[in-house]
Amino acid sequence: MDTALKNAAILANLSALRMTLADALKRAEDAENAIKLGEVNQAIGAALGVETMLQEAAALHAAALALHRQGGRRY
């Protein structure tokens, strides 16, 4: 794979990883704020989806690493 193309793909994965983790952080903050106010249902509702976001983040991380490990192989 061309180095510039590989680097662009890694960048895309890392950017998506950052955005996904930022979204998960926002949900966790919302959940934390809700529980501090005694709003248990709202807190749990805010936390829903964080597990999926973390799984997506792990996949994006793995993809970036896989691209990096690919080295300079030509096909």
C-alpha cells in the first residue's frame, strides 16, 4: 500500500476513534451529572450506548494498528 494512502487511512481511523471516545465521554458526563441530581433513570439512559461506542472505538484502534503493522508490503 502506498505510504501516503496508508497514513491517510490511519489518520481517518484515529480521527474517528477520537470522535467516538469524545462522544462516549460526553455520555458518561451526562450520566454522572444526572445521578448527582438523583435522576437514576436519566443517568442510566445517558449511559446507554457507551458500551457500543467503546466497542467501536476498540475496532477503530485495531484498524489503525493493523494498517501500521502492514508495513511496506506491495500487492
